Amino acid sequence: MTAIRLLLPRGGMRRWHRALAERLAAERCRVLIETRERRGAPPPSTALIEALEDLIARPRPSATLDRAPTGAWSAPGDGDADLVFDLTGSADPEPGAIAPLYDGVAGDAARDAVLLDGRAPWIELAQMNDGALRVYASGLPAVRRRDLLSSGREAVADALVALIAQLAARRLAEADAPRDAAAAPPPAPIRFAAATLAGLIERRLRRLVVHDDHWRIGARRRAPGESPFAGLDRLDDGAWRWLQDDRRRYFADPFVFEEGGVAYVFCEEYPYATGKGVISAFALDDEGVPGLPRVVLERSCHLSYPFVFRHDGEIWMTPETGQSRTLELYRADPFPFRWTLDRVLLSGVEIADATPFAWNGDWWLSATGGETAGASWDRLTFYRGPSPLGLWTPAFDGPALIDASAARPAGRVFEHEGALWRPAQDCRAGYGAGLAFCRIETLAPGAFRQTPMRRFAPPGGLHTFNMTDRFAVIDAAGPRAHAAWLRGFEG
């Protein structure tokens, strides 16, 4: 029976250590557990990365154990060991023990530096004896999500369990010769791990907190007669009140609708755990402070862009249901928290961001996609009908506009300075990078012309705008939009 001694970090043992001990015991090895102080451990800020990732990603059990593994293995003094593995994660392993190297460097800090650089480390199980480095096993793991440090650590741990188990099974009988100097990794990774780990940690933390894909909803109270564009160039202004979130979901596509003296905001809520949007609603108080959101509509397909409007004495909603290749009309039953499917307005077409409005006595429906779905960031489609309840028929043979800077709808069409203006997404720098406010000049079957008049592109992105006489609402990402969340976290 092979005796294996595992040197594990005191106060920092992981679940993969237990899994390794259990696997070795199952393969009829005698496992000896000994805890040691870890030297040169990763800085505490990597724990903050893990905590933020746990908030954003699907909940999972902690990777840390409170105490040493117990079970079918022995105490440290129970005899000599055939093999000793230093798994403390120290930068200077126990002399004579076999320890993991990551791109040629020992220690968990080196492992994390490579992972935070967005790649998987080359793993070697090596032993230093009399100045000669002897490599016994090696491998390159696959990291499923390179944007998550925890995913990389799990991939490395799985590879180590497999490599150590294989090595224990053969008892070094097939050990490699001492590694030739020409085959050794260059010294750059050592300097890399020591000099830039702090910078990599800072970059990853910033990406987790202010990355472009996490949208937040802001609301502000409008002054009487104020320009529709007030405050859009100052998202860090205290006048904007931001909907709180737990980083397990984002909120986007806000539409504000007032009923009975109360302003309600309808929006897309996108839980990261499900990967499917639902429609939620929350109220604003008199100062524009958002209340708690509540799910009001969920379907088997993804939902977003909940355009809410009043017509014929009823309140209606046309959420985006493009995944089902339909445009559906829902009636409040009752408003605001219950909605009943009334009819399907369009079927067999994949359209997004459907926005009805009146122009010169006709009703028009602007959207992206239609029969040309697949590049919807840059194209605008129009339908025409007798009312916002349909029937809708195509007004153009194909898209009315192909323009990534001002095509995709970004909110309700509104009147300003005696003309109709339509908010559009400016996607030249990527999806949702900014807003373009366009004055409609001409709209008739087969003829459309608009003039972009104002543009806003804050760091991170901005892609929806809606307002009433009292409130304006937006969705945004990036450092300005998340400043309030950061202050709350630090507090």
C-alpha cells in the first residue's frame, strides 16, 4: 500500500483537498494529512473577487473547508510516506516534496496571476533535489469560463487531483528525467507573478463591478419645462436615483407610465442564473427613488422592452417576444401587476424593440429585425396599421434604414420643439454603447428620413430612454452608473 503525505494549508483548506484525499483512499493508498502555514499566499483581495463572483454567478457551495478532511486516512505521525505532496500553495514548497508549478512558478499567487491574465497555466508536479528540478507529471487544463477566477481555480484543482492520483498509482516508477534547462519556462512568469498580480486583481475587480454587460436603471425627477435631455451627460449626478440590485441579475429597458398619481417603471429583469428575461415593475416615490421590483410577466421565452401604453380606455403592453417569432399584446388585468394575453399582433417574424406611435393621422410600429433578423443592431423596420392594437402590415420592402448609429429603437417616440423625436441606439462602438435622439422628417410607405440631433455615449453604455412630465428613466452600464452601488458596497 502506497503511503501518501499531503501537506495542506492551515486555515485555508479547500474542497478539492478532501476530494483528492478521498480518491487516494479509494485507490487503496494510505493518506497522511498534515497542515502547515502557507507562505506567499495570494493577497486577500482575491477573496473579494470570489465573493463578487458568487454574487453574480449561480450560487454554489463554498470551496473552503473549515477543518481538515477526516475519514479513511491517518494522522501525520503514523509512519513514513512514500510520496509527499506540498499543496499548501506556498511560493517556497517544502524541500524534497512534490509541488505544483504554474508556468514554471510555485505557489497559488502564481496560479492566480496566470488565471487573472485570462489563460490556463501549464501545470507541472515537480520536486527540487540538490538543485535539480525533477518533473513527474504535467498537463494543461481547460477553463470553462476564463472571466471567472473561481472557474479557473476549479479547473486547476480538477487537473491536480487527476495528476496526483496518476502519479500515486505508479509510485514514480515512470518518472521523467530531471528537466533539461532548455525545456524550462523562461524566467518572465516569475517577474510577471510578483510584479503585476496586484494590477491583474484590480483589473478583474473593476471588470466584475463595472463591466459593460451589467445594466442598471436610473430615474430622476424632471423640473417643469425641462429639456428631455437634461442630465444625460451627467450620470454621476446625485439627481439620478439608481435601482438597487444584488448583482445576480441586471435591469434594463425601463418604461415609465403614470396611473392614479403613481409613476410605475416596467423593465426587463435578467437573472444570470436562468439566462432568460422577465418583465418586472416598481414604483417611484415623489423624488424618483425606485421601490422594490416585482415580476409581473414571465413566459417560456425571453422577455424584454415592455412598451406600456393606454388606448381605448385600457392599458396595454407589447413586450419583446422575438424568440417565439411573435409580437404579443397584453392587457392589464388589473394594472399594474397582472397582464393577460389579448392577441398576437405579428407571427412568423423575429422582431425586437417594437415601438408604436402616431404620425400624420396613421399608426406606425418601428422595430428591428422583421424578415431580416440576425443583424438587428443596424436596421430599422416599419409596420403600418389603423391603431396600436393592429392589424400591422409591412410599410417597406425590407428595412427602412441600415445605420448602426441611429436605427434600433431605444424608447417611446416623443414630441419636442414641435416635431416628433425617436430615441435610437448608437451601436457604432458596440451594442447599447449610446443613444441618438433623431428628429423624424419624413415617414410614408416606402419613404423615411430622420436627422440625428443629439448623442450621448457615457463610459459603459446607455441604450434606453423614456419620460413623463414628471420623471425620466434610463438604463446604463459602466463606472458612472455603478458609482452608487460601489459606495453602498464600500459602506
